[in-house]
Amino acid sequence: QALTEIAAWVDDQLELFRLAITDENWKAVADIKTYFCASHDAFIRVHQMILRHDVIAAVKST
């Protein structure tokens, strides 16, 4: 389920990014871009979910 949520979040952000570019809304483009910065809270949460999923998968495979 975590991967589905991550994929949906990334897809939503990319769609908003595309719409902002189409509308030439450069402030929105810049705001969305920060979500993919390694120091942004949302990016850190997504990264932690991915790591947690990888750890769980590794433990299950042993």
C-alpha cells in the first residue's frame, strides 16, 4: 500500500507540475520543484517509506 501511495503522490505532483508549466505559473512550478529537494519534508517522508518497504522486503526474503 505504501508504494501505491508514493506512486500516487508523485503522479499528482508531476501532473500539477505539467499544468503549472502549461499555465506559465512559474511560482507553482518552483513550489512543486521544492517537494523533490532532499531537504523537503515530503521528499524525506517518501524516501523513508521507500527505505522501510525495502527493509521489510529484505527481511521477508530471508
